[in-house]
Amino acid sequence: MANNEATTTEELRAPIVTVMGHVDHGKTSILDAIRKTNVQAKEYGGITQHIGAYQISYSDKKITFIDTPGHAAFTQMRARGGRAADIVVLVVAADDGVMPQTKEAIAHIKANKAPVIVAINKIDLPGSDPQKVKQQLAQENILVEDWGGDIVSVELSAKTGQNLDKLLDAILVVAELEQLKANPKGELEAVIIESRLDRKRGAVVAAIVKSGTLRVGDKVSASGYSAKVRSLMDDKGKMLKEVGPSTPVEILGFKEVPNVGDLLVEEGSDLAQLAVDEQRVEIVGQDTKQSIAVIIKADTQGTLEAVKASLADLVASSVGATFSLKFLHASTGDVTDSDILLAQSAKGIVLGFDVRITPSAADLADNVKVKYKVYKTIYELIDDAKELLEGSAHKEEEKIKGRAQVLQTFKLPSGDIVAGSKVLAGALKEGSRVAIYDKNPADLTDEDVPLYRGVVKNLKKGKDEVKLVGKDVECGVLLKPQFDDIAKGMFIEVL
Ligand code: GDP
């Protein structure tokens, strides 16, 4: 606990809700229907704005909905000690039942231990069979109340509006149980839910405040970028001077585009540092884990079963292994963003068999430091798994995205400082977010803080500008913002 003042001034805050489920089961329709019936845009003479989330008033209480359905909205938005969303509404169409993305959503919900409410949608359709949906959910270990469990389920129709109010009631009940609190006077902590570059307005960033208060004029930072908040606008188009906990807001003032899911904090605050440190602890933490969560993707159901069976055999026959495997999710198809995000939250790995990884999933995996590998033969896969079991797969070097050491520095006539460096592991890329330490990042303890954080503005190999420099190569590094005190011997670590 931080201090007494912080605990005594905590106040109940509105729940932040996200919607998940299979495509076409009605996620967007439910979000639209709720917004339409519960928000009077005219209230402010404004027009409803899409800022990635909206807030409604219902039964004298407020509820915030993240309106970008999808798993990223939930898993990627993990704030310090929590996540952007407090409650997940799992939407299942009553005429279609549990489908692959429903199962995927369930895996995310379980990995994050999130409170869940089941919304059985489209009950207006003649083919609807809510009982069958409940039974299918039970098979996935989602036990709703009339199946002996304690998960609330609501049968509704986004089309007719039937029982939408029951869903809102259920959300308020779960929120009450969760006792969601925040301190409006505490340190600012907001989670970025959307960010994009607008030609006219610069970076447009949407965030939900989790704690503290965000004000126009505040100096904030996110993803290593700093900004002075120029304006704040809510989802009804109203310009605000300040916003408190659980309120979604659109922020202007950033020049660069911070990452979705990152924390937005006061510039230079302890939290800014903590976010960096925790990221590191999480990665190091993988080494000490006894059980490795594995996500398996294969081209067909048949191969999937074969891969699972072979891996299970391997675990059973490995006496004295340092690691065991836990199958978190197994499905057919390419490795997607969702698989990577699931692996991230469960600190697991993704193994693919005769499938591809989508380019965006590969980028994401690099960004969030998730290990994945795609195999062509089952033998290769089993060999690798064996290594995992023997505890040799998580070698330090494989987890390093990029690390370089400064060999010498020079000042250009323009005043820019170039750090002549050698890449020790991984790669340096133009645009990489980096931290600089005065000791080898492999030997860092929790007390160590970086001397600097910023971005690689420019890379040179000899006289040529390059986009990427690999291991054992010497290069010239230009940083943004400039780090005046950079010196020989320091380490540049890609974040
Ligand atoms: P999402 O992909 O989960 O966001 O699904 P959408 O909200 O886009 O809905 C998919 C389709 O189902 C659309 O054609 C909707 O009009 C329809 N739909 C959504 N909810 C209902 C419902 O309650 N009843 C009926 N009959 N159709 C619905």
C-alpha cells in the first residue's frame, strides 16, 4: 500500500466493460444498442464521437464500455496491476452457439482471471436455443447460474432491445461485487485504448483514466513520448478541462503516436519508471516458471490432436524435467494477434505446425516479447519442446530484442551526438524504443533505473544510413531526444 492518504481517499468508480465473442454474434450491435438507448448526445448539444470507448448513465450509475470489440481491447490493455477492462461481456449468438472465437475469448478471460457475464444474443431468431449455448459453455468450463455455476447469463436481443437492461443490471451487480475503486487525487494513471495520426490534428490519443485526474496543460508521457495536454474531449464531443477515473477521453497534444495498451502517466513520475521496471521483471520472470503455457496452432484438427498428443507423451516421459507444459489454447489456423496476446498474458509461448504467422502478429510478438515458432515437421517441434522441458529454451540471449554497447561518442557540427556502438545481441532498428544503462542490462536488479529513455532516430553503418543493424555489427546511433551524457561503455537496450 502506498500510504494512508491514498487508501482513505479511494472512491468507487464506474466499471470499465469490454465485449468479446465470435464474429457476427452481435458485439457491435449490443454496444450500439446500449449507447443509443442510454446516451443523450443532445445533452451537450454535441454529436457522439467515436473515441474507442463511451460512458453511459444507468440507474444513477455510470458504466464505461470499450467499443472496439476484440481481444486486443482486453488483453493488450494491461495497466500496472490490472488491465483496462474490469468486466468482460462474452457474447454468444443463441442460434449459432460456441464457435472458435468464443473459445479463444474464453481462453483470454481465464488467462486474465477476468469477471465475466455471458450475453446470449439474438433470442428473437426462430433458431435460437439458449439452453444449448449454456450446455456448450459448460463444456468450456464456463458455468452459468442454472448450470450450477456462479456466472451470470442474460438472454437478450440487440435487435429488439429485449433484456438489454438486464445486461446493464448484471454489469452493475458484478461491479458492486468487485468494489472497483480509484483515488481521483492520486497519481495519474490512464490506459491508451486508441491512437492514430491525424493529418490535421497530429496524434489523436484516446485513453481511459484508471486513477488520478488528467487535466488540460498537464505534462504527460506514454510509450516514451512526452506531451503537453492541449485538449480533452469526451465521447459526447464535450470539451473538458479535467477528467477523473473510468472516464474515456480523447487527448490532443502528442506529436508521436503512443502504443495502445501502454500507460499514460505524469511525465517523470514514479509510475513512468515502474511501468518500465515491471516490464523487465515480467520477462525475467519467465525463467523461474515451472510450467510453460503453450498455445498450439495447426493446419487441421487432425494434426492439432497429433501435436497435442505427442507433446503430452513427451511431458509424461520426461522425468526430472525443469519445465512442464500447460496447453492454454489449441486451434486450427494461422498464428494471429490474439494468440500472441494470449501468450503474453499467460507468459506463454506459441507453437505453430504447418501454419503461418500473420505479419501483424509477428510484429506484435516482437513488441511484447512473446516467443513463437512455426514448424514444418512434427519432429522439429518435439525436439524443441524437449529443450523447453530441459529448461534450456529460455536462454537470456533469445529474449533480448536488441542490445548494444557504446564504444565512443562524437559530436557533429550540427550539435547532434552520435554514439558509435556495437550490437551485442538482437538488432537495433530505426524507431526502436530504447533505454540506456551504465551496466550490462543482463545484470540489472530491481533498483537499477535507466539513465535515459527514447527512440533510435537514425542508424548509420559506415557512411550509409540503414534501417537495421544486426548482431556483432558496429554502427552510429543517433537518439531522439538527444542524450547529452551518453558515454563510452554504456549499454543501449531495445525495449
Ligand atoms: P459482431 O461481429 O459480433 O460485432 O456482430 P454484429 O453486431 O456486426 O452483428 C452481426 C449480424 O447479426 C448483423 O447483421 C446484425 O444485424 C445481426 N444481429 C446482431 N444482433 C442481433 C439480434 O439480437 N437479433 C438478430 N436477429 N440479429 C442480430
